[in-house]
Amino acid sequence: MNFTTKSRYAVNALADLEFLSDDNTPVALTEIAARQGIDLTYLEQLFRKLRIAGIVKSVRGRNGGYIYAEHPQKISIKTIMNAVEENLDATNCAGTSSCRAGQKCNSHKLWDDLNNVVDNFLSDISILDLVEKPKRPHILLKEIQS
């Protein structure tokens, strides 16, 4: 399981979009790129994918930029990662159970269960959660131990 810069940059940029937007006022990607230290061309490519996925809308014109297509509380981190084509799979077989010579390996269930835990975890966190609760951990230690 490997997180690439695509999902990290997309999540951070969308959190910044929420932070910078004021009553649905479009935010220019140049502003987000400068704040996040992300190459503008790369950010434009990510936002194109986010727009196609229906996460953001582009607004043209002098005061144009990007706004959310729906409320940020409804946009999960998992949705963002899917939009930028982030593949989070801990199995060696992409979940097909053909890990070793067409057979399921001994540890397949472990890695498949890990996939489910990570998927559920990322599905429960929204962009708004990142902006509103920056000091609170997303998962409590006692939740991990349960």
C-alpha cells in the first residue's frame, strides 16, 4: 500500500480550497499552488480529474477559479483518492485471490482485511473534517484497539 503525491496534493489542495473559499467565492489555483508549494501545472492536472469526478466546478472569468460541486462534508478522502486514481491495495493480486500461481496466498485475508479497514477509515473522513478539526486526531487510539 503506497500513497503517492497525487492523493496527498489533492487532499491538501481541497482542504485549502475550503479554507480559502468565502461563501462559494471561486478560488484561483495559483493561490492554492503558492500556499501548498505545488507546481501549478500539476495542480491543474489534479483539478481536471477532480472536476471530471464531480468534486469541484470551474468558474471562468476575471474572478474565476474553483468551487466545490457539492458540500465538502459529503466529500470523503476516499472519493478524492479515487478521483485522482490512487490505488490502495495491500494485496499482491488486486483482490482477485490469485496471489501465487493462480492460488490465494496464505496471507491474502490479512491484506484484504487491511484494505477494508483503510477504505472504511478514509470513507469516514470528509474534507470539512480536515478544515474544522485540524488539532483533533482522526482516529482515537481506543478505536484501533477495539
